[in-house]
Amino acid sequence: MLRGGKLARLGQLQFRGAWLIPAAFLMQAVVVFVPGGKTRGVSDPAAILMLTSYSMLMVAVLINRRLPGMALIGMGLLLNFAVIAANDGLMPIEPHVVATLGHGDRVQALESGYRVHQAKDVVLTREETELWLLSDIFVIPPPFFLSTAFSLGDVLLVSGIFVLMQRYMVEPSGKGFSHAS
């Protein structure tokens, strides 16, 4: 908006397979809002929903790969999928990060293998986490309004969405920009 962009121009975005996105987010909402205890690994319904939802999001990115920002979005999804798949279907988060965020009340036990309620995370120590560097290791601690933990994949995802929105809001139909981003 500061650069003269118009929110209405986002309506010109022609996104194929758009139904995949709300369907994937619905699956993730089930994981986030249905309380869970100790995970049963990759056969856990939460893990199946998470892996399926990320697969659907990656298909949506693939069929829209020519849009600005899709390469960043796709890379972010791929990094998140890799760490989630390597850790039995949920995003690993260290016990001390859960405690730092004040979310200790969202787990039945602040021990390895327990799902964090209202999140897509599973508590794992750094030593237990496969691809630790790709897990939720970055923290915005309280008292910030949006205190949270996030991953490198999340940074790439948000960056890609920012590029996509900027290109369409500032320039009608994204014209004048390279669609290879």
C-alpha cells in the first residue's frame, strides 16, 4: 500500500488449483485444534494429515510455479516438509522453546513425543530432532504480541508470499515482473 499498491489487484491473480489451499489448511486446522497427547509417529492421524496437507500445498505451488514468489514459497514448503517427514509427521520444537513461549500448559507433559495443542509441533530435544536446523528454532518471545517459534522454511514461505502480493498489488496482473521468482 505504501508503494501505491491496491489490494483489489490481488483479485487479478489467476491461481490454478486454488481449492488445494483451503483443503490443506482445513487438514492443518484439525491438527491444531484437536487436542493430542503423545504422538504415535508417522501412523498418527495428525502426522498423516500434516504430511498430506503439505503435499497438497506443494502440488498447488508446482502448478502455479510461474507466478512471482512461487520458488520461495515452494522452497519453504519443501524445507518444512523435509523436517516434518523426518520427525514422524510433526514440526519439532524443543522443550525450552515451548516453556519460553509460555505454552507449557498446551502439552500434557513437557517431554519428548508430546504434541503441542494449538500448534503443529511435537516436543523433541535437539539431539532427538532430525534436520534440527530446519525445525522451529527461531523464537519471538513474549511479551511481543505475536510471540511464536518459526523455522527457516517459514521465513522463505512468508518471503515468497510477500513477493507475490507485492508484485500483484503494485503492478496490475504482475506485468513488468519476471515470473521466474
